[in-house]
Amino acid sequence: MPKSQSKKEKKQQPKKNKKQQPAWSNVYTLGPITFDLARCAGCNLCMEACISDVFLPSQQEGKAPQVAFPGDCWYCGSCVVACNKDAIRLNELLRNRVHFRPRVK
Ligand code: SF4
Ligand code: SF4
């Protein structure tokens, strides 16, 4: 990389070695949980990580678990962290999406 490149020019360059994952395609949402059925391998790691037993295993092998008790979710995010396929997302409650900013004087 030439030394004459400014910091601004360096920032504008695309980052290398970042894995590009395809966009979510086959989405299934129920209450607090959204699955991408195309990515999910049906490993049930998310179900095992859940502190509230929100999920039940799918009756079909290799499919995403069922969101059986969505009202029991604590929005802890353990299921999202447990998934290594990036196939599950948490639909945060609106009240949890608030971002407080310090008052500017
Ligand atoms: S951990 Fe991920 S891949 Fe495994 S069943 Fe859950 S959502 Fe699917
Ligand atoms: S966010 Fe926590 S409580 Fe809710 S389904 Fe995931 S692991 Fe269970």
C-alpha cells in the first residue's frame, strides 16, 4: 500500500477477508424468535441453550425447533449466541430497543 494514501482513503476501501453470507431467504417468525430455515441445520443447540424451555424439537429430523412457548421468553439471547449457523434472531421488545443518549448542553 503506498504511503501517500490518506486515512480517509484507507477507510473507504472495502475490508478484505470478511466472509460474505447470503441474505436470509426462508424466514419463519413466531413471537420473539425468527429462524432462517434455509440456514438452520436442526442441531437443536439453541433449544438446549434456552433457559426457559421456549422450544420443542422438530418432529422432522434436521429441521428448526418449534417455538412452543413464546410467552416464556426472557429475551436473554442465549439461543442466538448458541447458533453457529447465524440462523436465529431475537425480535427484541420495543421497550428494549430504546437507546439513551447523554444530554448535550
Ligand atoms: S442452533 Fe441454529 S442451526 Fe441449530 S437448530 Fe438452532 S437455529 Fe437451527
Ligand atoms: S432469548 Fe433466551 S429465553 Fe428467549 S428463546 Fe432465546 S434462550 Fe430462550
